[in-house]
Amino acid sequence: MEFGFYADTHGLHYLEGQDHRMHDVPAQQMRTVEVAQLGERLGYHSIWFADHLCMPIASTSKHKANVTGKRAYQSHHDMLDAAVTMGAVAAQTSRLKLASSVLIAPFRGPLNDARQFATIDVLSGGRLILGVGGGWQREEYDAIQLPYEKRGEITEECIEIYKRAWMDDVVEFHGRYYDFANLSMDPKPLQKPHPPIFFGSVVPAGVRRAARHCDGLYTMFVDAVTVAEPDRYSDLQEQTRRELKEFGREPHDFAMLATVTIHVTGPDDPLAQRADRTVCTGTAGQVLSDLERFAEAGYSHIVCCFEIPSHQMDEYQEQVERFGRDVLPAARAMEPKGGWNANF
């Protein structure tokens, strides 16, 4: 297995009951480049950057991981742009892969995104991973006057445009939302035929889009996963196999990824002693035991969404280091099941 981790560019993750929440961190206190360099030294595979365009002061949109409907972000929330920050990290690292988690495709226009992320791949020496999705916050779509109900269809066209812009000598596309011809976009990304594209979704419609257009499915376990075992999406994996077969593709060419809440403690910590301990929290041994179950469930890549109950940057950096030191070496030796692609 391989392991990435979330950057601090949208604040710090914590659990409130069963809900996923993000605590605001002032941009001047973020340590994105410093922690990326630490992650590279420790042997992490990748660093992942969240994406939002803006934040509504009031919101009724429900995050997919929040059972209560409580909003995940604060009404005023410092958020650094993913593509810009990835460029800064690329300049200060040499091996760590740079991933979006996930790029909300319709927000900025597909040709603009194709240009920005091709640039990241070139400047990083071929280290880009593009996580992409349609988003969940209606108010952002309202702000830029795009139809929220059509976000899946728009995202599907965007992905096809990324691939054409990155692969074709003459770029053209004729769809419902985008229509153009006789364009060039150079330089192309260094990775061939194009950087890996993973679709972020936990619903059947997203699975079909992933199987048809992308290189993998990126699922989410960032709630309190005491009731969400690692096989939570086994039905989606079975659907993925059926969809791939329909499109003439094989599972060994398609990846299964998951972002998971993780918090490593000592043996005396009450978190490690709870009977209802949240999956992938507790001692290094407990976390390793849970990660074995993710490997059994078919996941070859885990993105660590470190839980930071203190809301402090020191604890975030300590968790990156502690997992990297006490869990990562043994976890990387685990062999994922299911025959999915594990190499990217």
C-alpha cells in the first residue's frame, strides 16, 4: 500500500460526534511547504490539496460525510488555492506526488484547469495526480451562476477536455456545455498518455463516470468510522467491475483509493482504550490492524486525513511525523486485495 496525506491549506480536520469538521487556520500559520518536505523525508507517496472557490456566509449544503447536516467549514475560512500551492510545493520537493482532493471541475473552466495542471506536471517533473469531482456545495455554483443539478454532466465533459488538451496535437470538443475546435495546448504533461485522473465519489452515478472516463475511484471515510467499516463501499466496487467490463476495461488498470480519518496515540490515551474506537485511530498497532482491513477491502492508496482535536499546527505536524515513523514503514508492506491497479 501507499500513503498520502492532506495538506493544511484548508485548515485542520477534526471529528464532532460523527461529523467531519474543518477548523480554520490563518494562512500565515500554515506550514504547507515545510510539512510537505517532512512527508517526503518520511516516505509518504503524495500530498493532497482540497479545493473550494469561495465560502458562503450561510449554507444549507450538506457535506457527504456529515450525518447531522452541520456544515463542515466555518463561514469565514482561510483557504489557499490548490494549484498555486502545489506549484510552491513542487519547487521545494523532488519525489512527493502532488494531488488535488478534489478539483471541483466546473468552477474555473476546463481549458484553464488543463493549462494549470499541465504546468504543475511539467514543473514537478511528472508528479501530478488529478483528483476531480463535481462538488457538494450548492452556494458556490449559485455564486458563479452554474446549474448545481448539472454538475455531474459538466464535470464529465471537463474530464474529457483535460485528456484531449493533454494528448491531442489539435484540440477540439463538441459537447452540451463546451464547444470549440482548432486549438493547441502546449507543452503537454510529462506523464503519458496523461497524468492519472481519479474521480471522487461515493454514489453510483460517480462510479459510472469514474469507470468510463478516469483511472480510479477515490472514496471517503472521514466521518467517525465506527459504523463505517472498510468494506462500506463494496457494492460500489462491484458496480465498478461491471461498469469497467461494459466499457471494455479491466480492474488491473483501475485504482481504488480512500481518504481516511487517522489519529495515532500512545497506549494510555483514552482514544486507544475506547470500546467503540473510531477506525484508524489509537496506537500504531491498532491503526496498522485497521489498515490491514482496508488492504483486504481492495484499497491500494490511503490518503491520511489526520484528525487534530487541538486545532493546533504543532499537533498536525506531530501526527504527520508520528504516522510516518511508527505506522508507514510496516503499512507500506501490506498487499491490497482485489486485483486493482496499485501503481501510479
